[in-house]
Amino acid sequence: MTPAPLSPAHLAAYCARIGYAGALNPDLATLRAIHAAHCAAIPFENIDVQLGLPPTLDPEAAFAKLVTAGRGGWCYEHNGVLGRALAAIGFAVTRLCGGVLRDDSGLPAMGSHLALLVSLDRPWLVDAGFSSWLSSPLPLESGAWSQPPWTVTLSSADIGAWTLAVDLGSRVMQYHFAATPADEALLAQVCAWQASNPASPFVQNLVVQRRADGIDLALRGRVLVETTVAGAHQRLIADADDLVAVLRDRFVLNVPHAAQIWPTVAARHAALFPDQAVAPTT
């Protein structure tokens, strides 16, 4: 499926939201610059799911949330808005259906991820919504690329079937996808499942992530981790006020009502990560 382009006014608002004032040409330089600016400005987050406000695939709702309201979102929203912006610039964009493989997560095999394919001199995988782990588009070919602090690989076992993997040091996160137009009905079905089913990791735990200048900031439950090429530092969020402050100061998210989810976040951390070691703060 080709996403519907943003209107000129909405494209201008999107560029202002991500702090992009460069050329709007359908070329690789613009694609890379837009992707990097998007990742730095708009964090990955599932706060609405935690508040019992399930997001949808509605393109206008995603724009209103990420651009107008200055919020973040998850893959369906990130790549939904990004795809429409790229289409408005003149890029040939195809929405892709992916499947994130997480052991014992309960996630359905496919439809749990939305990515984008942009056709230029060759196909490029564009993905600002894989927990902000990718900072730049990847050529659709087998290989490994350094995207500090991570190494990202693409591989293909069969014609049209691909695997993207991000080496996080202690684990590898990956998803499978086909370089063909997404099954939109499947995306909608799994989006609803992830937003509401008790087995969904996004229902079970708060997830917030931001990528900028080679620094990966990740909040999982109460654990805040900052990773650079030099290593990782982590600390526990202390209380509701600390949570709101971290969201504001580290993730550029002004969501004071997130304090409402603190009791649930604290309880889930105790239940899901009872043995997690947390380094002392510095």
C-alpha cells in the first residue's frame, strides 16, 4: 500500500515538529536527513496503552498525536506519519508488514511491526519505529551497518523474505518482513491485539525510547538505560515525579498525566524484573 501524502500545510507542520529546515527533494540525502531528524525529535513510547487509550492505525489520529500534540508513539504511528511525509515530498513509498520475534512474548508472528520501503536508485528500508534503534535508512541488501551505538544487519534467506537484526550486546532484536505491500487488515488486527491483550508486552510494561547523536535512551518499566559506544549506564526511576521529569527532560515528552501510571509501572517492574541488576547512579 502507498500511504496518502500529507497536505502541504501538514508537511510544513511535520518538518517544524522534527526541526527539519533542509531541502525537500526526493533523494537519498533528504531521506537520510528526514529519518535522522524524526528519530531525534519524536520518541518511541506506549504511554497511551498504559493509560488504557489504545492507539489505532488511523492516519489523522497519528498525525494529531505525534505532530500536533508533540507526543511520541509506536511503529504504526511513527512509520505511518513518516511514510505520508515522504510521499508528500515525492518519494515512492510502500508500507511493509513485519513480524517481531520475541521469545515467550506472545506476539503474533506477523503484523506486529510496520516498516517502509522507499524506491530510489535501489530499494531502501526506512524504519523510524523499531524502538528508535535505527537512525538511518538501509539499502535493501544483505550486509551489516554501524549505527552507533548499535550494529544493524539485513539478511535474506529467500527471494523477497528479509530479516533485520539489531545487536544490542546482551541480546539481538529482530523482525522478519517481506518486501511487498503490507496486509493492512493484518496490521490493524495485530495493532489492536498489542494495544489491549494482557499478553502483549506493550500492555504489560511501559516502553519509551529515543535516539539522537549516537546516544540511545531507553526506559523499560522503571529502568532508564543510556547507551553509547563507550557502554551503558542505568538507574531506577524513583517515583511518579521522577518519571514525569525523565519523560520531559530526557525524552522531550511533556506528559504530566503519566504520573497516573506510576503504581502500575512500579508493580510491573517488581513482578517482571525481580532479579534485574541496576547500576548505581552517578
